[in-house]
Amino acid sequence: MGEKIKILIADDEDSLRTLVRAVLEAEDKYIIEEAIDGDEVMIRVKADKPDLLILDIMMPGQSGFEVCEKIKQTPELKDIKVIILTAKGQATEEKWAQSIGADHFISKPFSPLELLELVNSVTSKAST
């Protein structure tokens, strides 16, 4: 097996970060980091350049939408895959997420298996 894939989980809810971390760590092919607000996400993304960002919309500081838009507009960051994970499951939010460059959108509550399958799919495409 090659190099592990870096994933940044960005959510201000500790319980959600813990759940997502547990689901992904079971795969033993990911390096998981966490951030609790939009400003921290931007600092970590610029410093660590993760392969995938799992991003909540509603966070302190910059919203997930703002963070996603900045990442996708920055040449050295735009290839980072972004999955928006949010309690705002309305079609308008999903459409907005797509319009600013998010790669995928999942509504809370979500199935851990669904998230794992999506992450595996996104990261297998990123590593080929």
C-alpha cells in the first residue's frame, strides 16, 4: 500500500468529528486531522494541503461555503477534494455547494457507511 491519504474534518461539533474520525480510521489508510472553525480550516489547508476536506457549512468564523469557495479559487489548493457535510439538506444548499466547486454534498444525519463509501470513491480517484 502506498502513502496514506490526508483528510481534514472541519466541524464545530466534537461528536460529529469523533464519529467521522472513527469511521475513517477503521480503514487504516487515512491520516485524519480536525479543525473546529473556518479560520482554522484555511490555516491548516494552506499548511498541510490535505487530499480531502470534509466540511460543515455552519461553523464559527468563515462558513463552510466561504472556505470551499476560497479553496477552489486558489490555484495551489483548488485540487483538494471537498465534501460538504451539513444539517442543511435543502436543494438550494446543495446547488450552492456545487456552484462554488464542492465535489460532493451529504446531509446530516448520514449513514457512516455512505460516508465511508463516498470518501473511498473520492480518494481512490484522487490517488490515481
